Amino acid sequence: MLIPIHLRQRLPVLRADANRVLVFHRWVPGEGRDVIIAINLSEHTWPNYQLGLPRPGRWEEAFNSDIYDNWVNPWRQGNGGGVFADGGPMHDFQQSANVALPVNSICVFVS
């Protein structure tokens, strides 16, 4: 997804994160099924990125673009298949977790 320059200039929230991380929260209204999509546009891996999550407990790492099926990437960074939301409030959510966000990656977490 490319963000046009005029939108970045008009909407400060699209340029506010110095770490170059974008996070989206999606869910099914009335059912939950929360999904958090974290995109790292940086040339740096963030091994302990604190991420707000809408509910406590285990969150499965459903997708990590740094981990390839049937291919061993010796430098891969991941979350061991999941993270545990037991941190304090963050990003307008009541819970948070430390996650690893690999360089130039997309990670998807599901509750």
C-alpha cells in the first residue's frame, strides 16, 4: 500500500512514527475475531516493539513475511508462533505485548 505524499502532508498521523511502523486493527463487529497487522517499513528489525492489543492472553502469529514456507532464512526474526498480551495499556487498548518486527516485514497476529 502506497500512501500518496499529499495524504502524508495533510494527515500527521501517517508520518508520526519515527520507527516507520504501521499497525491496523480489524475485527468482525459483534463477534470479535480480532486481527492486528503490523507493517515494518524500516531498514531495522525491532526485536522488542511494544504493541497495544485489544485483549489479554495469547495471540497467534498467523503470518510473518520473514519466515518462508519450505525455505530456511538463517536471519529470520519472529515471535515463536505467538505472543502473550500481559503488558499495560497502550495505543488505546487495555493490553500490550512485546513483539519482534523484522526488517521490511508484515506480521499478522490473531486472538
